[in-house]
Amino acid sequence: MHSPLETGTSVRDALDGAITAIAAAGCETPRLDAEVLLADVLGVGREQLITGSVSASAGGAGDRELLVAGPAVRAFQDAVRRRAVEREPVAYITGRRHFRRLELTVDRRALIPRPETELLVESGLGLPAGARVLDVGTGSGAVALALKDERPDLRVSGSDRSEPALELARLNASKLELDVQWLHADLLEDVGEFDAILSNPPYVAEPERARLAPEIVRHEPHEALFAGADGLSCIRALLDQLAKLADVRFLAMEVGAGQARTVAELTRAAGFDAIRFERDLARIQRVMIAERNR
């Protein structure tokens, strides 16, 4: 890419124009979005956008002004257009998303990992050494890979019924050099034996579709989002299968706002007798943790 250290538009002017366009489109975090996109185009950190300079190479004469010039101008304009006009998520534009200690490749083959989903990883950190763990509906592989990264002693697998999503998970595993087994499966059908199940299943009710942000509805895979009239069709199917798998002693599952009570009842019916919920930063009961003690 053409060096930004040539005659061109200042970082401040480039950001001001982008922030105005992104804000006018109704995006919630226009400054953050603009800064992330420009930093990506220039190949620098966001902190360097704030200082407006980069360090010269060895033997140089100190810091030099950071400018937006050459091919970077068009690349940034295109990124802003995708964000403001098409309402494409920033993570899909840059192709990257940080999740716990990892930087994942992301694209439309799978949902963008959310901060609240990190609670699923935390739930698995206390599992016994060597436990067999399956991340059901793994998508980009975020949960399975983060768990393996932080608990390398665990035998971690990830499953998905979407082969394109599994291709993305495999790509991330290869890039991160993490040993996770990937299974093409519909929930728990023919996946083998596991001690623990983690899952971020589809849980958005169909009537909620019209109220979701354009970033979600236009760009993220619907099969990973929507789950029937009440948002519980996939969760019911998963728990119906778990009711027949007594070897699974531990379950952690992300659920939607307002679903905790119903999901807890369904989980008890599936044979789990110790159930609790972890709340996300919005204080929503977001991740259910259930165990079989008998």
C-alpha cells in the first residue's frame, strides 16, 4: 500500500469527514468506527491517529506527520461508504475481531463474536483437567479457540451445521496454531461423547427481526440468529438431545434477554439440577451454567 507519509489529507480532516458521514447514517459509534477504519487502512494503531505521527525508520529525523495519501484515500473512502451507506459492520470491513486474547478473522460466514460471549469461555475455565468439551454452533471458532488458548489441557472440539462457518473456524485455528477438532454436525447429532457442552445458539425471535440494527439484519448470517417465533426452537432441540446424553455433566449456554426463566425450566426438564446465570455488562442474565450432580 502507498505510504501515508506523503503529501495528502491530514488525519484530522479525514476523520472529521468520515465521522460526519457515519453519524448521519445513524451508526451508534461514529468516531470509534472512523478511527478503526482509518487505522486499518493506514496500517497503524489507533493511538497513532491521536498523535497524528509515526516514528521514522532507524536513522531518520524523528517523528513525521501521518497523512492520508495515494491509494489510502480511496481505500478509506470505500471503507466509509461500506460503513455509512451499506451499514456493514466494522469487523467485516477490516476482517478482524479481537476476542479475549485472540485476534480472529471474521467475515459473513459467521456471526461477529460479541463481548458477552466471552462469558461462555469464562464458564469453561474451571472444568476438570482433560475434560472433553464441545462448542456447539462454533461459527468463527471464537469460543472453542479461546478456551483452548487459555486451557490447553482441555480436549476441545467445535461443531457447526454450516460448512462455510467451519471453513472459517479452521482458518482461525490454523492461523493461531491451536489444536481444536472441527465437526460438521446439526447440534449434537453423531458428535461422539463429551463431558461439557458450551453453546451460543440462535436465540432471536422472528418478530424481533424488524427491530434489529441494519448491521445485523443485512450482513450477519440469519441461520445463526433467528430461532422461531419465541427464539427458543434451537435451544429446545439442543436440550431435547442433552436429555438423552447423561455423560454430559456440564452445560453453558448463551441466551437472549428475558429468556432465562423459560430456559432454566427446560434445562431442569433435561436432567440438570444445578442452574445459575451470569450477567453481562448490561446486567442481562446472559449465560446459563448448568450441571448434573446425580
